[in-house]
Amino acid sequence: MPTVNNWFVRFLENYVYAMPDPPPRKRTKPMEVLCVGLPRSATESLQHALIRLGYDHTFHGWDIIYEQPNYCQQWVRLCRKKWFGPLDGNTTFTAADFDPLIGHSVAVTDAAASVFAPELIGAYPGAKVILNHRKDLDAWHKSATTTLVRANSHVALFLLSCLSRECFWAWHLFVRFLWPGLFRALDGNIETGIARNGKWVYRDHCATIRGLVPKERLLEWSVEDGWEPLCKFLDKPIPDEPFPRVNTGAGWAGQEMKLGKRYIFGALQNIGIFSAIAVGTGAVVSKYFL
């Protein structure tokens, strides 16, 4: 992460890839559920289950990337506040920090919920907390090291991030802030960071949540537990249907392909603009200076 806090990266953020701020969201319903387990801990299955139970909308990490208008730029600012705050150490987060981004949601899971778990728990003291976890740590580690790290070496997405502002902010957020910060990848390499640190970060994260949240406000849950403990904790009737199982490791490549197709259009537009500028500049130089 040391590479993101320098003048060049801030120049890219503030000038080269800067985008107009989308309208801030406003909270009309209270935040009810915070699912703070690490990614690859049935986060998307849990999102589908919560929506089925009436928690609509439940915000997921894929929302950060796919939603329109897009708020990746604003999430980067929150990351800077978390990891590069004032030198007196007095950094505080409140609902006023999160509501402009997730004010439309009554529950949150995956990337934002895990990276900002302590901040969200403090910002929404009335929300119930679910520590979704994998019972097999080795299985979680294998899943994380074969999915989350793919972006680190995905050449096509990196090239698109140079040509598309929207892709830049998504890449910048996840590859340079969220995953390196969460997994203590001090050199910025999330592949080796998750491989080396993933297991102890996982254990440390779970211990932190247990220390932060009173037992009556906390549910420790795994996808194998299904509906019953979840519904009991949330005081909801148990649906008469199987618990949803989505976003297995096999589906990760499909999400990457979907993202690539989406960002190609923005990249092509920019290439067209750059080409027109280059042609125009060449014509002026040829006419007046050659």
C-alpha cells in the first residue's frame, strides 16, 4: 500500500481519472444487518438469503463495481480516510460517512462490510451483526487464493483500467486499496499477501469481531447452518425453500468476463477521443510547423 500515498497516484485520482461525484444517497430505512465475514465466506449466498427475508437492498461487493451511478471513487476516499488519516490518529467514522454510498441498503455483506467492519459496527449501533465464516479455513484459503488474487495479474483488466475511467476506479479500489489493506499486503501484491497472511488475517478478523460485538447482538454463522439459526437470530419465518448457493469459485471467471465486456466500451470511447486529438494535433503541426 505505500505506492498509493504519493503525489503521482493522487494526480491520477484528482485530474487524469477524476469523475463527477454521483448524487449522495439518503437513508430512508435504518441499517439492520451487518454481515462482516471475509469475502469467500458465502457472502453472495447470504445476500440472496437476506433479500429473500425482506432485507432489500442488501449491499454486496459486486454492487460496488456494477451499480450505476458508480461510487468506486467515493469508496477510495473512505479507504484513504481509514488508512491515511490525520497524523494525530483521531479518525472517526459515522453513518454520515457511509450513508451517501449505501443509504439505500438495510444490510451489507462482502468487501465493504469486512474491510470496514469496525467502522460500520460503530456507525450503526442498532444493527445486528453476522460473522459469516467458513468452517474449513484451508478451504477458504484455497478459494481466496484462486479468486480474489486473479485481479492482481489480470492483464486485460489492467490495460482497460488505463483506458477507462470507470475501470480505473474499480481496479484502483480493489487491487490497490481494499485487498492490500485487508490482507496486510504491504508491498501491494495481493497474490502473495493473501497467500502468506490470509489465514492469520482470517483468525484475527474473527477475533476482532467477537471482541467488538456483544454476544446478544452477534450471530456466528456458516452456510452449512442454513436458514434456521439465521432466521431465529433475525426473528424471521423460515422460508419453505432451499438455502441459496451462489458465486462458487467456478463462476468467478464469468464475472471477470462480464466486467471486461462492460469496460471495453468506455475504453473504445477514450481511444476514439485520443485518436481524434492526435490526428488534429498532427494536422496543426503539419500545416504550421512543417
